[in-house]
Amino acid sequence: MHCASCQLARISISRTISPTQRPRPAIEEAEPVPPMRIQNFPIVFLVSSFLALWFSTRAGVFIGRRMRPLSEEAREDYNIVLTSTLTLLGLIIGFSFSMAISRYDQRKNYEEEETNAIGTEYVRAELLPAADAAALKELLRKYVAQRALFYTTRDEQELLRINAYTSQLQEQMWSAVRNAAAAKPSPTTSLAASGMNDVLNSQGYTQAAWLNRIPTEAWVLMIAIAICSNFLVGYGARQTGTGLLIVLPFVLAIAFFLVSDIDSPRRGGSRVGPQNLVSLSRSLQVNKY
């Protein structure tokens, strides 16, 4: 007759290691090779957007010269249209910048959560039998090193290799915990299995956060309104020989650059670094207990 605590442990373990919660290969959840969209290359996007907006302004100047000058009544209507268009453009840029910042913070928070999950599971490995604990700790040391590389690499082929190796490590870690929990069900082994669940889930959340980008449709709308705004500025300009007409294209190009840079987790300059993962990896390598 088993005690009530052992029966409760078996129920908890069976839920933790159920087939629906088995780790899926990381290569299936991994970030795919990013499409060759221009916003994935912030510097190129900066130059190309500036040229496109500047040509839009010059096109407005060209057409404005070949039409009748705007009367005072028509200019009042023109000013209303220009002001409304620029206001709408400013709102869309502001919302897009806010979206990019929130996604950046999300990636940063998940890096911290993933580090905490791995560190906690490394400590909980002591709850397993000695042989299983040693094997799991070694796998976790390799795993945290691969997770740190995920944040730093820019090469697509290297990323695929990292994801494939991460998948193998996940299967091995889960097998180690599952076998130990199935061989000797107890509340302690159930706690270790639950911690491994957290490790695997945190990696999936991180992958999802890196795929969460500003939609292409939002970029198309923002660029279209920017082109219309610059065209209107050139069309209604009274003095076309001054250098002031270059100001708006330049400012908008800088804004597009910042949004695309923050929104590009792998190719942008404002990338989330694996500081916590690297620190944990060094700590685990130094303190192999």
C-alpha cells in the first residue's frame, strides 16, 4: 500500500511527462531564415528610404512648377491636407516605434526568464539520483552555451546548426529527467521534471518573441504616407531652390532607420545581448558541483 504522498507524486510526474508536453525539436520552433526584406537591413533601409523620399519631394516640385500657382483659397485647403497627412504620419511612426520598443523589451525579458529557468533546473538536478544529476548538469552546461550563441550569431547556416544541436540537447535532457522520474517517482523528482518543463517552455517563448516583428503591411502604409507627405511638401513649396526641402526626407529616413534597427533582433545594432546567459554559463563552468 503506497503512501498518499507517493501517489500524489506519481500523478504529478505523469502530468509533467505526458506526451503532450514532450519537447518538440527546436529546429521546428526555430526562427526561420529571415526573408530578404529591406527593413531587415537598417543601414540599407536608411539610404534607400532617404532617396525615395527625396525623389518624392523633387517630383512634387517638378509637377508644382508645371501647374498654376496655388491661389490663396486653394492654399488654405492644401495646408489642411498637408497638416492632416503629416499628423497621420507622425502618429503611425510613433505607434511603430512603440511596437518596436515593446518587442525589444519582450526579447530582453525572455532572455532573463530563460536564464532563471536554466539556473533553477541546474540546482534542482541535485534532487535526482547521483548519476542522472551529473549527466543532466553536463547537458545543461552545454545547453546554456548554445542558447547564448543563439543571441549572438548572424549567420543563417550557423543558426540552423545551433537550433539542431539545441533540439538534440533538449531531447537528451528531457530523457534524463523522464527516466529518473519514471524509475523512482517522488515529489523531488517531480520537482525536477517540472523545472525541465520550464526550461523547454522558456526557449519556445524566446523563439516566439524573436519572430514577433512589425507587420510588413504597417511598413507599407507608413512608407506610402511618407511618400505622399513629401510629394505634397514639394508640390506646395514656394521656394524650391533652398536646402530646406531635404530636411523632411532626412528626418523621416532617420526615424525609419531607428524603428527598423530596434525591430531587427539579429541584424540591427540595438540587439539583445545574452549577458545573463553568458554569466550563467561561466558560473556553471567554474562551479561544476
